[in-house]
Amino acid sequence: PSFQLSASIQPAAGAGWPDTLTVATPNAGLHLYFRTPAGIEVPSSTGRVGPGIDVRAPGRRSGGYLVGPDSVVGGRRYVVEHDIPMVVLPSWLAALTQVGWVSTAKPSTGTARP
């Protein structure tokens, strides 16, 4: 997919922008879908990663939602633009989701509970 990002949000040197499942919104936006990297908790946020960039993920606060592919809202459809499997969120982008946020996840003790 081809789109522009804020000058402050650019792929890491030589990394390129991730090629992942992408949905076009009715208002000329894009939803890019990623799998969460092992070992991190990605929080939902609005504007933390960059201006006009929202993150919807199960970390920190639940309750955020994303309108799914092929949904119709107000008579306008969310269209799958790039129908490929989701890739793991790149480390440079995952790092941006962590700025100013402290995980509330409890560390695993390694013991099972009934």
C-alpha cells in the first residue's frame, strides 16, 4: 500500500514499511493489522505513536475497538486493500507504542494455578 506518514514516524533505516493486512477506511484512512511481538504488551492509544495514529490492542486498557474489514458504517464500507497475512509488529514500531507507558502486566511466576 502507498500512504504518507508524519515526518516523525518513518521506518527504521533500511527497514521499509511493513507489508501486512491493510484495510482502507471510508474517510481515506488505513487500518494496518499486526501480530503482537512475543514478550511485549502493546497498549491501545490515541496519538502516542504519532499525530493521527491510533493503536488498538488488548494491552493496558480494554474497550477500544476497531471496525473490521468489510464492515459498513453510515453506508460506507471498510475495504480490504492488501489481503495478505498479518506480520509481527516491527521492533522500531513496537518501541513507539511503549513511549511513556509502563506495563501493568504481572510477571509470570512459572507456577500453574488451579
